[in-house]
Amino acid sequence: MRFERRYAWWAASAAAIALLLFWMIRPETVSVETAPAAVGPLAVTVGDEGQTRVRNRHVVTAPVSGRLDRIALQVGDPIRPGMVVARLLPLALDARSRQRAEAALAASRDLERSAAAAVGEARTGLEQARADRERAERLLTSGGIAPADVERLQRVERARERELDAAEGRAAAAAHEVEVARSALMAADPASAAGARGGGLSLTCPFGGRVLALPERSARTVAAGEPILEIGDPGDLEVVVDLLSADAVKVEPGMPMLLTGWGGDSALAGRVRRVEPSGFTKVSALGVEEQRVNVVGDLIAPPPSLGDRFRVDVRIVLWEADSVLRVPSSALFRRGSGWALFVVEDGRARERPVTIGHESQTEAEVVKGIASGDRIIRHPTDQVRDGVRVSDTSVPR
């Protein structure tokens, strides 16, 4: 009996020691979070915070020094072409001011001729773009040209149409400047000045739109060239975003733009029109000097609630595809000169070298190395090694 009790005690002790040894030398298990390698769409974008702005902004200025009457208009009021926006009682001109007014009239006439020539050049460019597009559409029916080339020529035609509209607007503004300069010169004539003192000069606007800015509504004395109000069409908007120069060199006219953060539920579509050729220095929030470049784009269908100088988040699509094998970017790590990741197989982590294609901010395209459906470790730590036992803590989706 005593022997049996002693045997049972030794057996229990041996079992406890064996359990302790097993606990000490058991394989380490690391908790990881996984995600499946899946086939789906992927887009590579660059962007930053930008703003909308009226495409054609016109500033009405005082042609001569004088007494400006109180302006009855308010910001947002509609403006018709040829509408009187302000009245100015000019001061009599001395000999020197008269010479300056004559020079201003001559300069404005030169600008008018230059604007008229630009209109003719823009019209010729539109006619050529339209002919190229029509020729390409005829070739498309016979298979002599790719659809992408036809779409490119259609975008070129739309761009030429906008250039013609802008050139015509500048020509109308130049003609208006001639009339303003001629009216200003009338103040040099004592007889005309007497008539001006009776009724003053009527400042008109050759464009339609709305009042965008009004520095001061009260009556006051203004100097020649002082801004009185800004006018533009809030429905004709463009978007501008300043990018790092290293990102701007990747952007080309015609690339799609996505606008978010403007206050609506859906993203707005746009297209890059121009990458400005000159950069500028901008200090970041961290105090770092950065070289930035303005990228200007067109909104395809701007909502009526969007106005001038509204904030937007702009993303420019550099590349996109509808069906690629993608993994989280956080799963990748460097291995030599290439990339690698961990795949979970039979409860263990297995290192796989992979070939990476395009990369977005959160995902990367895998060209070679894994298959669709493989479980990828999303955030491998230094505890994850090839062959280590792992437990998946991911929440099933």
C-alpha cells in the first residue's frame, strides 16, 4: 500500500516535470493579422489639398483718378454684358497726366489688335483640331486607328474650344480697355471735363457673370488703376492644386482627377488641363521648404453649390487597372535588392520573394510570387520568421 502511494507520487511528479519541460520547450506561437491576396481594381494617384477658382476673372479698375460714387452692387449680384457697374467723377488732367492717358490709349489699342490676332489663331487651331477628329473618326470605322487616339483628338478639340472662348473673352476685354482709355482721355479736354463733372464717367463691364469681390462699396477718392470690383462666372470653374515637383513630373494633360472633401457625398470628376512650367518654393507645416508646381484641371460637371476658391482634396490618377493581384503595402519588406512577404501555410509563416508592380498609398500590385487567395500577414514584426507558428487574429469579413 505504501509502495503504491509512493509510486503514484513519483508518477505525478514525473508528469508535472514533463508538462513543465513541454511548456518551456514548446514551439513559439505568434499572433498575426492576415488578409487575402485578392484580384481587384488598383489606382496609382498623387495629390494634395487644392481649391477651385473661376476660370476667367475680370477686375474693373479706375481708368483715371477721381471721385468714385457709392457702388450699389453687392457680392453675388448678377452682371450683364455692357452693364454700368460704377460711376466716376474724374479729376482734371495736367499735361503730364494727359500724355500718360494718350500712352494708355495707344497701349490698349495694341492689346486689342494682339487679342484679335489671338482669336484668329485660336479659331484656326480649333478648325484643325476638328478636322483631325473627323478624319480619325472615319479611320476608326475601317480599323485604321485605335479608339484611344480618337479619344485623345476629341480631348484636343475640346481644349481648342476652350482656348477660343478664352481668346474671345480677352479680345472683348481689350476692346473694353480701349473704350475706358478713350473715356479717360476725354478728361484732359476742359470742355469734356466740364461735362464729366456734370455726370461723370460710367464704368461698364463687357462680360456677364457675378460680382466675386468688392473691396469697398462706399464713395471715395480712387487713384488710376485702383481695383473697384472683380467679376466672373461661378459656373465656369477650374481646380488648381500645388504638387511636389517630384510628383508633378509624373502628371500629364488629360489625366483623370478625383475631387473629394468639397462637402458632397460623392467624388467629383475632372481632367488635367495644364501643368505649369515654373515651380515655386513653399514652406510646409513642419517648416520644410518644398518645391511646388501648380497643376490646373477642368471640372467635368461642377455642382451649383461649388463656388470660387472653395477647398477640395485632389487626387490625380497616374495609372489604373480593373483586375490586378494586390496585397496591403504594409505586408511588404525588403529582402536584399527585392521584396518579400509572409504567407500563412498550415499554421506557419512562410517567406515568399515577390515581384512588385504598381503601388498605391495602401496597396501594391504583385506580378509574381503568390496566388490569389493566399493569406498574407499584414504587419509582420521581428517575431515573425520563416517557419514560425502563427495564430490568425483577423476578424472574418
